[in-house]
Amino acid sequence: MKLNAYTQLFVQLVFASKFREAFLKKEQRTEVWQYIAGIIKNKDHKSIIVNGMADHVHIFFGLNPKMAISDLVRDLKRSSSQFINDHKWIPGKFQWQEGYGAFSYSRAQISTVCEYIKNQEIHHRKRSFREEYLALLRENEVPFEDRFLFEFYA
């Protein structure tokens, strides 16, 4: 970063497993989320919270603007897929779906976003991942076309 360049960028990433398969047990997810947090730190970003369900992940972090979000997502998906496959936690080959959601937040919203991500199991008792994802897009006023969304399986 150049002198006199100051940033404060907080981003929530959301992406899903291929075919939205419920791929990992709760204790395995914890290990994967910790691994993802480590990748974020190693890429010079600040991991705030990583959590999700068996078929998707929410990653909230402080973005270092030296790296494009798309490059970070590519690295996160590649490395975490390899990590899951190396552990042979699922039959066959694990992959993440193409695409992702990235949503920015202010410092004042950090605790609200963290609380939301921490309580994923509670939220998903009431609404599906599809409903959650569409709500995030709408709340953040992100224009989208249905045909380019994740493949949502029942």
C-alpha cells in the first residue's frame, strides 16, 4: 500500500457447495472454517468470522485492497476444496459452486453482521439458503438475474 492511502473495507462473502450438497458434519465444518480463516490471514486480510451450514459458507473479513475479491474467492475455493478432499470427509470429489456474493459493510455494522453469521443454524430453521441469499442481494440493492444465481436445489 502506498503512503497516504488509508482504507477500511469490511466484506461478507457467501458461496455454496456444488449441487448444494450437505457436505460436512458440524465438527468438520469448524475445521474447514478455521482453515479458511487462516487463508484469509495469510493473504494479508483480517478474518473476522467464518461460519455457515453444511451447504454454504459466510466469510466476514477486513479486505486488504492489494488483492481483488475475485482472486481471493478463487484462492479460498481452490485451497479449501483441496483441504476437504485431502481429508476424504465426503465420498467423491468436493467442489464449490461457481459464483459468490460479496457485500460491503461499515464499521458500525460489524457486530450485527458477526451476530448474524454466528447464528446461522438459528436462521436456517426459519428460511432456506435461497431465501437468505436473495434477501442479502435485495437488502444490499445488488441487481441480479435469476439465471445467473447459484443453482438452488430443493
